[in-house]
Amino acid sequence: TPTISRKKHIIKPITCHYGSGKPAVAIIGSLHGDEPVGKKIIDALSTLKIIKGTLTTIIAHPYALCRKKRFIEEDLNRSFPGNLKGKLEEKIAYNIMKEVKKTNYLIDIHSSTTDIQDAIIIKHQNKKIRKMLDIMKPRRAILMPKGIGDGSLINFFPQALSLEYGRHNSRRTYCRSLNDIKRMLRFFRMIKCKRLEKKKYKSNYYRVYDIEKKPKGFIMKRSLRNFKLVKRGELLGVIKNKEVFSQEDFYPVLFGPKSYPDIMGFKAKRLKRMI
């Protein structure tokens, strides 16, 4: 069996282009191999007729996807902008960057093991990001500042966002993510489809400011919920029967017992508005 380094095909994401001209929209799915919802959405998008502009779809990490593993050597979404002479995921990241360099708008699809729903993560604030948020109108928009998640794909594109709409293999995650992508394509007149139901709620905005490290052996409190305010002194979990308490007030983002190996999740503050 050839070694990973010799299998040149595994560093190539599966890329398809539909239509031509502007706007150029890229949809990226399955940056993590344990998130098959991205591929399923891209399969659905392949059936659409593009009547204006260019739609590029990318199944980012098919090698990890078919093995149902988050990554092979390192997290692909911490490997950008990539390196053709680096580790496996760095090579994949390099090839993805080549595919999307002329993109006007980029959407990166994710799913989670946590209770997070209908959230969009951004790394930049500008008018085009504001337009995307207004079109998709998520329940929650989260700004990841410089210094946190800087190796992610969306860090390298001013008009990019990540969808975190729910759990792995959830029908709800699939439907909500696909509908909001269609909502944006319809707004740009790239597709014809029935008008989607108007969202009646207002988006809530958050700014991540730090991570919460996960000590070895830590067991998280089951009742802890994302976006529900954690108060200073509140119980977070236990280590060998020793209770661990929060040192400050914060809103948890992507907190979960299996979300990350070395951190509990991200700590955020609530904002009145994003931009």
C-alpha cells in the first residue's frame, strides 16, 4: 500500500464549477472528515441550474471523509494558507486556496457534536459580510478576533463565513444550511427557486475574546449550554471529583465534551450589533 505522501490524489479536493462570470461564490464542505453534511449539501447544490455568475463547490477532505476521521495528520481548518511541501492537510489547504482565489463570496459548511444551532462565524467585518448576514439572518453571528482560529479558511478571505447550524448527521442541520445557502444564491439571482420563508427573529451578536482550556481528565457539566450566560463562580465541571468553577462571566461558544481535545470551547461577550 502506498504511503500518504505518495498518494498525490488525496491532496486534491473535489472541485466543480457551474456557470461563468460574476458574482463568483464558493461553497466549501467537509473540511473535517467527521462532518458529512457538507458533502451532502454540495451534492444537492450540484442539481441546481446556475443562471448567473459562477458557483464553485469543493468537497475539501474526501480522504478523511471516507475514513470518517476529523483529520489525518492535523486539523485542515487550522492549516491555511497551506504549504505544498508541508503535512497532508497543509497540502490540501494550499490546493483549496488556489481554487478559490478569485471568489467574491465564500461559505464554509460545518457541523458539531455540541448543542450549537443556526450560528455563523466570521473573521472580518465589512459591508459584504454585513450583506451576507442580512441575507442569511442567523440566530447568532460570532466574530472570531485576530489570534483565535487564524489558521482557518475564512481568515484568508474578507468576504467569507462559516456555518455552524447543528449536529453531525442531523436532518435539521442539512436543511437549514442548504436553505440559507439557497437564500443567498437567490438574492444574487444565481438561481431561480421559490421564495423561502422569511425569518421573524433578530440575530444576536457575539465576540469571542478567549478560549477556556480543558485540563486533563476534565468532565464538563452536562447542563452547560452554548450562548447561555455563565456566571463567575458557576460550576463548569470536575477533575477527579474536584469541582472547577468559572473565573468570570462569559457566553460559551462551541462548548462540548467532545468538541475539542484541548479546550472546552470559546468564551464570548454579547454585542449590541456586529458592525
